[in-house]
Amino acid sequence: MIIKINLKNISDQQKILDQYILKRNNLKDNEQIFNKKIIALFVELAEFANELRFFKYWSKKKASDKKIILDEFVDIMHFLISIANDLQYDQWKFEFNQREENIEILFLKIIDLILNLQKKKEKNILKDIFINLLKISLYYDFKITEILESYQIKNKINFIRQDTNY
């Protein structure tokens, strides 16, 4: 089965949020901010993995509720799209096969790709990150509409956080 998603609309929304954050905090978008976004992306990816618990071979506790997991996934998307916008990424239509892959391998691929992205800043690396991340979302039965709706909700929350000195 081929999965299709267009992230152009949320890319545009992320640009507005990023500009708001920079202006509100009197910051300039530069290499230092870019690297902070990369670190934030790693942190959010780790928080997502922690809620999924797939790597905790020593524990019998199940994954968190879907709402919590989806919220963590959307946090990743916020930073990834922000980084993509910084690099003038413009290929927002994604098509990929819903293929069963080992979840650990998907996460490790993403980690490796993020490290390469930080060094090389190449757009094709971004595409690979998005596709692997979206494959993980399907692994946990996230619907495209759920991802887009959750992004909208979190985006509003992020504006409120800025207005309340989060």
C-alpha cells in the first residue's frame, strides 16, 4: 500500500511560529540556533522512543497511551519541519510504501540521518528522515489526519507558551 502525505500547510505554519519565537526572544536564525534545533530533535526523538518503550527489553510495562505518543511524535515534527524550513526544503509531498520494518532499525536510521544532516545540511537527507519517521508513525497506526490535527493543536499550544514565557 502506498501512503501519501503533504506537509506544505504545516511547513507554512511552522515558519510563522519560528518567526514569532525569534522575534519575541530577540534572536537571529543562525548556525547556533540550527544546532540547538538538531539537539532538540534528538531529545524529542528520545522522548518519543521512551513513551513507545519498544527498546525496554527489561520491562513488561506497555507503551503510553496513543495520545501521549502522538503528542511526542508531533514534537519531533515541529523541530524537523523547522529545520527543513531553515534549509529551504520544498518537497512537502511524500509517497512511500507501508512496509514492515524493524522499529529499532528505523530509529537508528533516523539517528544516523540526523547526524549527517547536521554536518552536510543536504535536502535529500531530510526526505529520508521524514519518510522513516512517517514509517514509524504507521507502525503505531497513526492516521495521517491524526498527525495533521495533532500538529494543529500543538502549534496553538506553542504560541500560547510563547505568550506566557514558557
